[in-house]
Amino acid sequence: MSRTSRLPRSMQRAAAAGSALLAALALGALLAACAGNPASINDVRYDLGLQSSLEAQDAQAAPAAPGARPLLKVLAVSAPPPLDNDGILYRMNFDSQRTARYANSRWTMSPARLLTEHLRTSLGAHATVLAGGDAVQAPMLKVELYEFEQVFESPTQSAGVLAARATLMRGGKVLAQRSFATRAPAATPDAAGGVRALQAASDDFANQLGAWLSTQSFAGTP
């Protein structure tokens, strides 16, 4: 027989109440600690940043001669299923090309949608950008995203890698096409480092795409 069972019933009830109180206090402390650190229980969300968007807005605000910027429809970026969700993808080149997604870090939307908005803003420095559904007749830019991931060459060294193909079309005909591949080193071997590297790779891609478009003669309508 335990020592507690030999106590009077009133003292047993008091001991049980004390144990319940201690358990409640412990649970409350745990919940308070979790509430004070939301990142421990919630996903961290990332986008592609604002720097290039602000630069493009400044360029659009600069005085320009009438007709200096041709019309351009920038279609929604297309991507394969692994890049058509909000997961942040990484690849282990040193481990049989193993791929995975970070558990508690995600994009605010799929990489294809993020890159669509990023390009539409950035390309505003080179053209009057329209969405694909606009009724206005204009040349169209189609971008196919093939790779958008953090690639690890070792457990401590990685880079953000972007690969895509751009096709400029008018009236159903292909005017020009080019493949792009950009790469930026990650400062840290984690999701935050990968995101910053992919932001830089996206900026580089947008700049290269804008420079390429500036060499194409796509003004006018079909």
C-alpha cells in the first residue's frame, strides 16, 4: 500500500488537487513559451523581395518619349509540378542528387507565380507590360521555368539556381527564343540562405531577360 493511500480522504483530495494545479501551470508555461516564439510552430514565408520592383517603378516613372516603350504581354510563367507549389526545394548534389523541401519554410506562393509578378514589374523598364488576358493586341513573352532550387555541393556550400527558357511571339509566330541559367551563392546552408540566393538569381535573370528583349524588334501589333 502506498503512503498516499494511507492518508485521510481529505488529504488525498488535496494532494490530487495540488498535482492537477501543477500540471495546469506547467501546460500554461509551455503554451506561453510557444506563443512567444511563433516561428517554432508556424511556417516561415518568403517572397522574392522588393529591390528590383522599386528599381523598375523608378524606371517607369522616368520621363520617356511617346511610344518609347513597346507593348508587351508577359504571360504567366509555366513550371513543372515540383515548382508549382509553395515548397522551397533543395538538391543534394553530393548525395545522389537527392531532392527535398524544407519542412517549416515556404514561399508565399509558387515560384512560377512569384517569378511572373517579379518579371512583370522588372520588365516595366523596357516595355509597357500587359497581362496575357488583356484584350490589347501585342507581342507576347512566354517563360518556362525548369529549375528553381537551392543546390548543395557539400553540406556547407550551396547556391540558388534558376533555369528558364524565354520565347517572344507575335501573331502566333516565334520571333526569338533563348535559354537562361543564373546562379548565386548562398551565405548560409539553410532555407533563409537559399531564399536570398534565389532572390539574387531571380534579379539576375530579370536583368538578363530585359537586356535580351531590348535587342529584339517587337514593337507594333500582329
